[in-house]
Amino acid sequence: MVRSTILIVVVLAILSKNSLAISDEKKTQVYGLLFAKAVECGKEVPISDDEILALKNKKLETDNAKCFAACTLKKAGALDEAGKLSSAGSVKAIKDTLTDPADIKSLEDLFAHCSSVNDVAVNDNKSCDRAKLIFDCFRDNADAYGFNLDF
């Protein structure tokens, strides 16, 4: 249970927005949506304690962790059927929660900035390598778009 909780906190922190515009209630709703996706992926693509620790340290190092990230991104709507980054899918998935146009715009802008990963050739059919590129782009650019990845 502790391992699952740590994993979920890591995933949520990666994808959560640190903004006064988003109320604690809204953050909790977003966390709930992401929690369910991460739990599903934890069953499909279990990751080790070391992989969880690496995620906590903003590193996605193993093929297994990359595939966990791909699964979570797909279930959250951030990856489309072709395994490409999809702002529309993510925004659609949380639009009932993030109702402030400025919050939605920040999310769309971050996705637009990171959409260049869609043009990078990857060598896997599960989008695991692309998930790593997305993760790195989010990690490297989150602050500029008002997202907090410190956890």
C-alpha cells in the first residue's frame, strides 16, 4: 500500500499544477482522475521501488518505467491512439475539473511546446520511448507554464 501511495504521489505531482487559480477541491478532483489511471497502470506495468524513487527524482530511466509512463499518459488522454502527445485528449479528460480558461490555456501551451516530441522517430510500438521524451519535456519546461514538479 505504501508503495502504491508513493507511486501515485509521484504521478500526481508530475501532472499537477501549482497555481492559486486551481482550488484545493479542483486539485483533489484532478488527483482523483490521475490516481485511478496510475493504479490501473500499476497493475498492467508494475514498477519497482527503485523506479518509483527515480520518478520521484524526475528521472525516467528504465524501459519498464517508460512503459508505465506511456500507460498512464494514454489512460489520462495525453497520448492518442497513434502514441502521439495529445493536448486535446488531456484537456477533454479534465475539462470538467479545470474550468478556468487560464488554467486550460496553460495546459494547452505546455502541450504545444512539447508537441515537437511527436516528430521524433521512436523504436517501439508501445510509445514507451515517446513517453520518456514527453516526461523530459514536461520536466524541463513545467516551471515556465506554472506547473510544479517538485515533490
